[in-house]
Amino acid sequence: MSSIIGRVIFYILNYKNHQRQQHQKIKNFCQSISTNQKLILNTSIAK
């Protein structure tokens, strides 16, 4: 019985950790997009 509870807790912690990593990836992706857009704007203004 206790091994099942342990396994459930392990899965929940793993899932939460995975969600956090996904969130970080999405945040990094959005930041890189905004940086690229600023570069594009700057180069188009420079022309």
C-alpha cells in the first residue's frame, strides 16, 4: 500500500517538474521572439 502512495507522489512531483520545464521553454521562446522582432524593427528603421 505504501509503495503505491510513494509512486503516486513520485508521479505528481515528476509531472509538476515537467510542467515547470515546459513553462520555462515557452517563456524562453517568447523572449527570443520578442528579441527577434526588435532586431527586425531596428533593421527596417535603419533602411
